[in-house]
Amino acid sequence: MGLYRFEVLIQGEVVHVVIVAENEELAFQLVDIELEKYFLKMPEAQEITLYEVKKIRKSGGFVIQR
């Protein structure tokens, strides 16, 4: 199991998405699902970048600076 941090470029703005998934392929699929849940109208993602991956043990996390 992994903790995946993505940066998604939407209309010139970077949106951070954090996903827990079994593998990278599933993580990319879940990014789209989470974006659909967050936005009322699904925006067009110009770019989706996998920025960081951490294996989940007992705990884990990311620091996201704005």
C-alpha cells in the first residue's frame, strides 16, 4: 500500500491530491475520481504529475506548502 502525492495543473493553478492505493495505476485512476468529487463541474486537467510516493507502514504523511 502506498501514499501518493500528485500535483494537478488546472486552469494554471496547482491542485494537490493525496491518494492511498495498492499501486501507481490505481492511484492515477483515483485522482480523477477525487477531482470529480471535489469540483461541481469537472475541470480539464492540463497535467497530472506524480510528485512523491511513500510506503505506508504504521503511519505516514506529507507536508504541502502553499
